[in-house]
Amino acid sequence: MKARTGLFLETFRMAMESIRAHKMRSFLTTLGIVIGVMTVIAMVSVIQGLNRSIAGEIEKIGSSLIIVQKHEPVRMGTLSEEERQRKNLSIEDAEAIINECPLVGALTIQLTPDLMKLPEVKYQNQKSENAVIFGTDENFFRVYSIYLPKEGRGFTPADIKHKARVCLLGAEVVEALFPHSRAVGKEIRIGGETFTVIGILSRRGQMFGQSQDNIVIIPYTSLMKYFPYDMSSLQFTLIPKDPAKVDETIEQVTNLLRVRRKVPPSRPNDFSIYTQETLLNLYNQITGAAYIVMIVISSIGLLVGGIGVMNIMLVAVRERTREIGIRKAIGARPADIIKQFLLEAVVLTGFGGLIGILGGFSVALVIRAATPLPAAISWWSVFLGIFVSTAVGLFFGIFPAQKAARMDPVVCLRYE
């Protein structure tokens, strides 16, 4: 056992001496490995960061939320003829769900203004840029408990019934309009109308670089009275009475809407109903495709690096022909020669992998600092980078190692 360990250490020492003797050549040889591994680490870090961010948001909001809207949440390309001809959802649909679906615990309505005629949000000379305005009802904060006001109050049934000119502001809007004063109780201008601030929403931060705090919420009845609105944007968000009965609640709501919208049994739904979990699964499919692209891109770098390793190892075999002959003459077996050159190839690509890992993490940290993308360092990707780089060294080092092992010692000793 000691003899084998000593032989391995001696082989490793010879491999390191060979690499140190040709530093620049070794670095250029492993450049493809560095680029391939760095690409893998950087992209894995970004995707993992996004995955954690999405999963965290769903965990905060709740995975039992059920969303009903006219179109699918994510569409590729243009709308189909069937999608263009779909009827809008209506307020009466929401009322029917509440009254006729006993499994539904609460439902809230969301409606947005016409995007071509977005009203401006102002307080005296202060203005909030690009504030998102939408209308909802008194159940919004029951369904979306993460938006509970940190100051003031939410809407009451009377606010909705009487189309009250009241609003709640996100933290970013408050900072823009009231940098030095208290907002609750003040009157702001939304478009040409005056609204009283009755509450301040809890801070939510950013998601995909978009602020979740640059929002203004008003009663949906007030939105319909004072501003142009887009009924195709109407959305219902509901929660089941029993969080364990999400699927049964979806089935109950689906059956009711199909009857109300007169959808024949042979036709698919002419509306979309989904959960937060559905969005997460869809997102995972998208990131799965990104992983495939990442593998293809990194494979090109690894292939180039592997070919470079094979080429440099063949050069090394030719340069050390006499050394190979001497080692065989004093008793080295073909297996010993193979181990020596394979170990040298693995050490070479292993160092390239380590540099790639450090570079990938550095890129991920720069991305996290300079962009809204929440890159996250995954330690399992370290092992992936080391495994891939050493595997490349083994695979592309086999042929040069076997070529060295098959050499005739007599011919090697005569080599000049």
C-alpha cells in the first residue's frame, strides 16, 4: 500500500513539474476548459438565483391561490383565433363564484386602466413616475395577506359600494410624493381626480428588476367610474376554504364558468384558471430549456479544451520519448506510463476547472451586484465543475497515454 502511494505521489510530482515547465502552454491548453466551466457556473448561479426568488415569492404569497383570467398567463407568439374571440370575464362572474361555489373561501377582483391612457399620479409639485394603478375590492388584503397595509387601513365594503375616491400607496410612490411628510390623510391627484390616501402598503422589493412598490390601489368601482379601463384585464384571485382542496375548488369554479359562458362539453375552456404552483412549474420548464442551452454552449468550450489537451499531451509524449524509454528500461510497466500521462492530463484540466469555477462565481457576483438578477452561488456546481473538468482530462488523455505506453523502449532510447 505504501509503495502504491509513493508511486502515485511520484507520478503526481512529475506531472506538476511538466506543467510548471510549460506554464503558458498549459494555460492556453486549458483555456477552453476554463471558458466552458465558467459558463456553466455563471449560468447555474443565475438560474438558481431566479429559482430561489420565484419559489420565495410563491411561498410568501401562498401556493393555494387560484387565479382566473381571460388568457393564459404566458403566451408564445400571437393570439389564436379562438383566443381573440373569447368573451371578457365580468363582475357578475365573480359574484356567481362567491355565491355558487361553496369551496371558495374568498375572492378578490383586479382591474387595470386602459394602458394607452394611464393616469398620472401627483401630489402638489411631486410626481410618481410609471406608477402601476389597479382597482380591487375589500377582499384583496384577505387573499393577498402580504400586502396588508403597514399604516392606515384597507378598503371597506362601503368604499367599493359608493365608488369612494380613496387609495393605498406602495412604498416607492410614498417616497416620490411625500419625501418629508406623512402620506395618510393627504389628497393626491390621479389623472384629473382627487383621491384621499387611506393606507400605505408594506414594502415588497423588486422582482425581475421590476419594483413591486411602485403601485397605487383604488376601488375597482372607482376605477370604472373615473378612468378608461380594459375589461380584458379583469382577473379574479381566490383562495379555497380548505387549502388541501385546491384541485376540487378549481374543478368547481371551472364547471360554473363553463356553464355561464356556454362552453360545449366538447370544447376546451375559453378562460384560464391556474395556481401559483402552475406558474412555478411553467417557469421551471423555461429554466430547463435554459439549462439545455447552457450545456450546449459549455460543451463547445469543453470540446475545444479537450482537443487542446489531447494535442498538447501528444506533443508531450513526443518530447519525452527518451524519458519514456528510460522509465521502461528500468522496469516501468505500461500501466505506470498510462497513469503518469493520464494524471498529468487530469491535473491540467483540473486546474482549468478550478480557474473556471472561480471565474464563474466572480461573474455571478458581478451580475448580482450590477443587475436585478438574483444570482445565487450553488456549492453543488463546484463539484459539477471539478467532475466535468477532470472527466475531460481523462477522456482526451486516454489516447496520448496509450500511445506512450505502447512505445518500444529500444526505439525510445534511440530517439533524438
